Amino acid sequence: MAQSIEGKPVLAVDLGGTKIVTALITPQGDILSREYTPTLAEEGVEPVIKRILTTAAALIKDAGLPYSSLSAIAIAVAGAIDSEKGMVTASPNLPGWFNVPLRSRLESALGIPVVINNDVRMITWGEWQHGAGKGISDLVCLFVGTGIGGGIIVDGKIVHGSSSTAGEIGHMIVAYDGKQCSCGRRGCFESYAAKWALTENVYQRIKKGEKSQIQFKGDKPRQEILKSSVIKEAYLANDPVLKDELIKSVNYFGMGLANIVTLLNPEIIVIGGGMIESMGDQLLPLICESLDRNKFPSAKYKIKTAELGDYSVLAGAAYFARQRLVR
């Protein structure tokens, strides 16, 4: 199998709630071509799968390559993924995606090996092989965006867990019977520290009459998630509502990191995502302050920011595909 995939590019797909990013990636990690298309997730499972196939076909055609020139297709999806079965068990960003056999659907249509994994695990692979975690045997990656996702590498191996749910760091419980989370439970880390939670908290305070420069168009804050640039602008302008809620979120984020440091004692923690890319200089000192307050006293840690940006998920997906096929 190793010889059969040598030199062939991987078609990497980042399937998100708002867009599908598709790229052809060489064994050396170079991008031959890339394509963006809206997910239109609200249309349901079948239209999204069709969109993946259409986008893949267009990308391959534009590159002047036959399908036989590909070694594999690698799909990164947010949510609970059974990578062994190639199934999307559940995805908070894709309505109606429960126990979808995505691998078999795509393999039947294309006749090419397909691998699937959680998007943050793919990002973790990318940062470990090509970015901030290169050369490190024990690390944890956390990515902060609309939600919070994580990936864990121990002794040079990514941790999947017995049912492929290891790394769902955003859904650790940090408050008994706490705030409602998007997963349906209460008190999850994400419901206190993710951007959707920050947006909702700011919205509720403005709705009660508190003054803020932030404006919402409608009455459904989870469909109107604040952009990182808007959050940064309001924070630097000392907007009282935004700044207060952001500091609360950061304190919870530091507490979640403290639990990870105490439990796993990784050599480094890699933090990325839109919020960190936009506001790392402002947020990292506050995160470390909260982490120091809450971690086990003798536990040591080192934080690095992710280096690959949007490329990390595609690079990680391509690397994961090669490792899986060789195995």
C-alpha cells in the first residue's frame, strides 16, 4: 500500500458549517490547487454530499488530473466522528448529520479510498507535523472559534479513545447544572468560553438595556456569532459589556486549560483559531494568569500559538490519510 500512494496527491476536504474548503496536496505538503464553496448546511445531508462531490470533480478537472492520480480523499468534519467506520456520528454545525456513513458514500461514488476524522484532530496532525508542535511527543491542541475543539497526542500518537470521542475538550463539565450547551447538556466548558457563548452573553445584556457599541440585527444570537474583528475592536475601545464578558470567558478558558495541564501534563499546549489569531497579544497573558491560578501547583506547561492557520486542517488531513493508508 505504501508504494501505491507514493508521489500521489491527496484531495483534502474541510467540511465546515458555512464553507467547504477542498485542496489537492502533494506528499511534501504543497497545495496544488484550492477551492471554496458554501456548505449550505441547512439544506440537509444529501445536498451537502453532492456539493462535496461536485467541488472535488471541479478541482480535479481544473488541475488536469484523473481520479486515478489521487492516493485518497481525506475529510475533516467538526463533531463526533468514528474514523474507523468512516461515519459522522453527530456534527453540531451540520443539521441532521447523525450516523452518516460518509466514507462509504464517497468511496462508492468516486472509487478512491476515503478517510474521515474530526477537524481538530486533523488540525492537531497538521500542527504536529508542520507547525508549532513539530518534534514534540506529548502535546494538546485547542482551537477556539465558534466552539472549542481539541486534539491530544501522547508519546507520538494521536489519542482517539475507545469510541473515537477523545479530545472533545469543549464538552468537559466545568459547572454543575450550569449553562445550557449546544450539545444538550449543561455546564460544558464551551458554554462558558466559546465564541457562541460570549455572543449570547453580550446579546442578553444589551437586550436588557446595557450600553454597548456592538449591534445585533436579529433576535437569534447563535445565528449571528460575533466576528473576532468585532470583538477585538470593542475590547480595545473598552466597551464595558464586551470587555466584562470576554474576561469572564478567558477566565473559564484558563480554568479548562488548568484541568488539561493537571490531567495530561503535556510538553506544550498549542492554541489556535480565529480568536487567538486576532487577539493573541491581549488574551494569552489573561489565559496564563487564569491557568496559573487553577492548575495543580507543581504542574508545568508551555503555550505556543498555532502556526499554520487555515492550512493546518488541510495539511493534517493529507498527513492522516497517508498514515492511515500505509497502516
